[in-house]
Amino acid sequence: MELSTNKEIQVPIEPAEDKAVSPWLEAWRSFRKNKLAVIGTFIVLFFVLLAIFAPYIAPEGINEQKLTASDRLQAPSSEHWFGTDDFGRDVFSRVVYGSRISLWVGFLAVMGSIVVGCLLGIIAGYYGKWVDSVISRFFDILLAFPSILLAIAIVAVLGPSLRNALIAIAVINIPNFGRLIRSRVLSVKQEEYIFAAKAVGMKNSRILFHHVMPNSIAPIIVQGTLAIATAIIEAAALGFLGLGAEAPNPEWGKMLSDARAFLTQAPWTLFFPGLAIVLTVLGFNLMGDGLRDALDPRMKN
Amino acid sequence: MFSYTIKRLLSLIPVLLGLTLIVFFMIRAIPGNPAQIILGQLATKEAVAELTKQLGLDQPWYTQFFQYLGGLFTGDLGESLRTKSPINEEIWPFLAATAELAFCAMIIAIVIGVNAGIISAWFQNSWFDYVAMILALIGVSMPIFWLGLMEQWVFAINLEWLPTSGRENVRAPIESITNFYILDTLIQGRMDQFWEVVKHLVMPSFALATIPMAIIARITRSTMLEVMKSDFIRTARAKGLRMFWVVYKHSLKNAIIPVLTIIGLQTGLLLGGAILTETIFSWPGIGRYIYDAINYRDYPVIQSGILIIAVIFVTINLIVDLLYAAIDPRIKYN
């Protein structure tokens, strides 16, 4: 029996590899197929563009008062698309500028809760023991309040302003992210490559940033998108209760509470700001649902 | 089950203590001198000093905290700065009003939400399914204060079917016995007033029900879809059972646990939504009570109101957890 002398045989070390795609690309492909998610993304994009180009889109400023009877509380027309309010201000312009406030507050508040929540969650999950107990109890306590009530309490203490509303919304969302990251850290901690990294002598901080964080990005993006939706509603609710933006800021919730007295005379002053809230929030919710299905199918329901 | 109940009750202690501590520090966290802020800049020094003493702010904080805690154990919630009456006495009618509103809202949310979810799952991808799920999506994105205003515009101002706000007809006030007006009017046999109460309840409870209804419908649909794929459902259908019974008996029984959990969670969240709904509809409930207190800087009332809602919220969540363990023997807690 002769061994094969053919040295040309090459064992393919890697099977046809060029079809493998990164999980992000795969997620993007499945996201693109989800009609509702695409609609949601377009709605969000629409409002983002509205916010960026507000000075070019809005025909008037936010506080151009015209107090003559022929200018006040005018119904929607070709001149004033959304009508005018009791100060003769163009409601359309105010709604357009309002998108800046809502998106800004929603985004910033959620970023704040992500940063603080992740930090606490990582510390709790990674160090365990009493540190974990203390931080987890803190999350439990924050979650023991209905969230809007806790926000109201925080603003009642700090004093009503847009900045304090933003802080309050950031605080009430901390435990959601904290818990998410904590459970991620706990599961990643058991992986063999973490043991390997420890054996090689990697520092804790490096393990956290190189291994634990990248493993948690997808759920944070999903949760973050959905959290922006609730943050926008919460900001509007605080504005509506007089605990958020101050006059003459065209915050949508504030516009609703200012116009309440004119429900019978000028319903358009109430209809359009509310519609803007619903659409923006719907956009973020649809986008978040789509991202969840695409990035993290396990999180479904 | 018994040991789980005990464990769960014990785990509440740190949460309740933490809650109390946060609420306790609320008033002390006001920047500057709380008594001065409460009374306003024009208040005299004497008035400020007196309020400081009344609120116990002149003592070290730990003494204050134990006094506060001791007061809570004896049912003392402090005194309203505005009405000067004890909070634990004046709070009951407000709590009852919120309970009545929340109860009606939850009934609406459960009956409509669960059935919409079931029918959507039963006729998956039908027009009913699409319409119901799009409505549910819009529902979860709805700011309830705006929905309330739009309801008022349509049903009270334009159609004039329902009263705009309030809890009763002010010209024919209800003699209250239990503070639950539906019960009161029934006990007194005043059907005219009963209908008046129901009419006042319709809009606020629908506004408050919107979000839980939408969430319940979505969860019911997805769990039903999962259950209906399982083998025993196929068997039930194969032996010729009518689809109605397969859906409402076999499937629903197995889909009920996630639905119940959501119902419990949403009941707790209703308390938060109540503050907005009550503001719109001038409903004299606990949310309105706290909101008015904020405007008057009546901090003892804000503190106690928030504490009571949080305790109710925690209690509801506990009951849900225990029910969850009791209903499903498969769930084993360690």
C-alpha cells in the first residue's frame, strides 16, 4: 500500500467563507424587511429633519405675538396651516420648533440614564456581593414608584423647569438600564473567554470595556430607542402639569396646557401639538420594536 | 408556597424603608430653606421659624426620621399646611375616587384588551387583526392627557353626550356613605344619580384604560399565538371540538399567566396615569390631591400622597407575584 504522494491536495481550512456576514449586517437586512420598522424610522427621520431645519421650515418665530382680534385664535388657513393661538402666534411654527425641545429632551434624558444605569449595572454585576445587593435594592426602590409620579416628586423638589424635568426623566429610567446591564454582565461573566482573559492577567476595567460592554450594546440600543418614546411622553406630561418647560418655549405638552382654556373656541391649538407627540412617540416605538426583532430576537415579548 | 410568601414579604422591608427614606428626604432636599420656600419670599421671619419647628426641621435629621417613621406606624401622616387637618383623615375620599376610576378603567382594559387579543390571534392576519394591532400601537404611543382633551372636544363639546368633567352633577350632589359613588347611589336606590355617576365615569376611565388596553391586547395576542401552535390544541381540534371552545377554554387557560402578570403590572401603573387623567377631568382623586398640593407647596401632603401610592403599587406587585406562583404549579421558586 502506497501513501498518496500527491502533495497538491489541499484541505480547505475554511469552508466557503465569503457568505458569512456580520451580525450587524444581518440585523440591518431583517430590519429593512420589517415594514412597520421602516415606517417608524421615516417618522423619526422626518421629525429629526424638522428639528434641524426648523428656522427654514417655520414661517414665523416661536413668540411673534399679534394681539389684534383678526390675528388671535384663527382657524387653520393657507396662511396659518395649523391656525393661531390666543397670542396670535402661528401654531405650525411653534409645533415645528417644539420638535427641537422634545427630541432633545428625549435623547439627552435617555443618554443620561444609559450612562448612569450602565455604570451602576456593571459595578453591581461585576463585583457582586454586598455592592450588588445595595445597588439592586436601590433599583428596586426607584421601581417601587409609578415612574411619572417619581418624576413629579423630583421636579416638585428641584423646582419646575425644563432642565429639572430632564433630570427627573433621566433618573426614573436608570433602573431599567441598570437591571438590563447587570443581567448581561452576570451571564457574560460565566463565559469561558472571560476566564481566559482573567488567566492572561487582563485588568477588570479592560475586561469590562473589551468584553462585557460590546456584548451589551444591542439590547441597550433597543431599550434606548423605546425609552426615548416614553421620555418624550413623560416630558410632555410634566410640561402639561406645569412642571416642565417655561413660557414662551413651544414645548408640546406645555402648548396643550396653555391652550386648554380654548378647547371650545380653537380646538386646533390643542389638536396639532398632541398629534405631533403621538407621531413622534409612535415613530420611536415602531423603530424600537423593529430593532428588537432584528437585533435580539430573544427579547421578543 | 408558604416559605415563598414569607420570603417575598421579608424582601419588601428594605424597599419600604428605602421608599420612606426617599419620601422623607424629599422635603429636606428642597434647595435653600424649605420653610422659606414653602411660605414664599415675603414671609416674616417668625412665620418661617414657626413652620420650621412645625415640620421638625430644627432637629437633627436622624431624630426627624425616627419621629416620622414612628408617626407612620401609628397611622400619622402629618398635617396639611393648607387645610390644617390631618392627612390620614382627609385622604380617604380622594383615594376612594381614584380607586373607583382605576377599577372601571381596568375592567374596560381587560374586557376589551383580552378579547381583542384573542380574536386577533384566532383570525391572525385578518383585517380585524391588522386594525386591532395598529390601534394598539397607536394606543401605547398616546399621551393620555391629549386623548382626554380630544374626548372632551368630541363627546362633551360637539356631541354633548357626556359631561365634560367632575364626578357628579354639582346641582344634585350625592350623599356619600362609602365614598364610592356607584355603591352609594345603588345603596340609596337613586337610579337617576347612578346614571349620572356612570356618565361622569365614561370618559376618564376610557382615557385611563387606553394604554393598559393596548398592552394587554398585544400580550394576549402573542401568547395566544404561541399556545395555539402547541400539540394539545391540534389534538383538541382533531377530535372535532368547536373552535370557540378551543380558543376560549383550552388556549386561554394556558395563555393566561403572562396576561395576568401584565394586568397586575398595568394596574399599578394606572396610579401614575391617574394623576394626568384626574387633572384633565377635574376628578377629585389622589392624583388631583397631589397635583393641587404641588401648586400650594403643601409638602406634607405631597410626601404622604406619594408614599401611599408607592405602597399601594408595591402591594399590588406583591399580590401579582404571589398569584403567579399560586396559579402556575410549574413555577418553582427557590
